[in-house]
Amino acid sequence: MFLRLYEHGIWHNELSADGLRIYEQALNDNEDAKLSIIKQKEDVSKCPNGKMIVFAKGRGALGFNLLRYIGTFKVSLAESTDTALIYESVNDSEKVRGCISDD
């Protein structure tokens, strides 16, 4: 997931100060955003163990677009509402090379 941590289009996204939660909120009760939230909650219900590796979009000092790894998150259905999805951090690192084991 590539997240914009600012207001854009129909969304306002925010990372908590401790970096453990992401708040994805529909702006002005936008109907398209609310429909997207409903669909995402249905998808999560079908695959409750699904996780998302999250990168935040930003701009570097020279104006180039950058992606920064934020963490791995899961949607919290218990905390999400009809106008906001709440994501909880489940990991702050991911293996990308080598042999992956349970050790």
C-alpha cells in the first residue's frame, strides 16, 4: 500500500505519533470513500489475516518522489467505522531476501 500521509482527493490519512496506527478517513462523508471503506471491510472479513506492507509517499529535498517504509499493518475491524479505516501495526520490518524461516 502506498499511502499519502496528508489530505488528498476524498481522503485524509494520518499516522499516529507513535507510528502504530494509520487512520484513513473519508473527507466530508464522501460517498465514494464510504463505499470504498465498505468494500475494504468486506475484503478484510474474507481474509482476516491479511497484512499490508505500507510505504508513505513524500518528496525529497530535490523535489523527487520518495517512498519510505512505515511498517506492516492490518485493518482493525473493531475500531474502524463507516467513515474511517483504522490500521494497526503488526511488524516494523520485513525480510526481503534470503531464506525465510520461523526462527
